[in-house]
Amino acid sequence: MPKINAPTVREHRSRMEAALVDAAEEILREGAGLTVGAVARRVGIARSSVYKYVDSVDELIEAVVARDFPRWVAAVRREVDAAHTPRERVLAYARANIAEGASGDHRWRVGLARASLSPEALQRVMAMHGELEALLAEAVQELDAPHPDLLQSAVQSLVDTAIRAIDNGKAPTAVTDFTLTAITAITPTP
């Protein structure tokens, strides 16, 4: 019978998966090469036991890159849902995404994804962004703008540019103010 360190097998599995991702992230942040053996040593389990939880190092890297995304989406959704008008929802979407980008280590995760993930894993990570895009699409549709697809692309481009600017050292407040002013200028008043 395998030894578990939790009240249930499900909890044990969840804890082990979290420990493996934590260990992988620590190793990657240290700049060391990520191997199954290194992760196993860090967690204190046999190398072969790692494969009970993940199939590959690539899967661990993908989990590190994607681990904060559900929280990010939830934060943006809360802000968008709290807004009262379509324009306020679009602005809330931008403001919340920029705040999330500024508050974490977005740049490190993007760099890690680009440098380390297989094309398939990178595609799965990018597909997660579809949840965010759906929030923006809904808010833009409510605006009844003449070209909603172009407006959505423009808003998303401004948000992406803002996050990159902050990642590159620009002051978050100035970047946010500029971006929200630009979005206000291109967003019709319902």
C-alpha cells in the first residue's frame, strides 16, 4: 500500500502535484536545469514516483507557466462583473488585466513559456487566454460599436502593450492611465 500524507488519496495527489510544481518553479527560478531527478530530490520522492503525477518535464513547465492563470481570470471577471455599463466593463477588463500583469511575474512566465515549452504546450497555454478574450468580447458586443471585432482587437492590443511596458520597467500608474485614456477615446458611449 503506498504511503499517503493526507486524509484522502485525492488530497494526497493534489498536495503532491502542488509540491512538484513548486519544486519545478524553484529550480527554474534558480536558473538550474529542470530534470525529473532534480524535482524528485527537491520533493523527497523517488524519481520514478514523479511520473505518477506528471508525464514529462514539459508538463511541469507548462504547470508553472499556467499556475496563476485561473486566479488572474477570476480577478478580471470580478472587476468586469462589478462594472455597470458596457464601457465601464471594457475599462474594467483593461484595468484588471494591467493590474494583474503588474502585480506578478508575468514577464518571467512569458519568457519561460517561449523558451521552454513545446509548441503543443505553448498552444494550450495560449488557449487559456480564450477565457479572458470572451470577457472582452461580451463587453464589446454590449457597446453596439460599428466594428466590434476591430474594437476588441484594439483594446486587447492596448492591454498587451501596457503589460509589456510594465514588464519592461515603465511605471504601472502612468501606463494604466495612458491605456485607459486611449481605450476611452476609441470606445463609444452607449
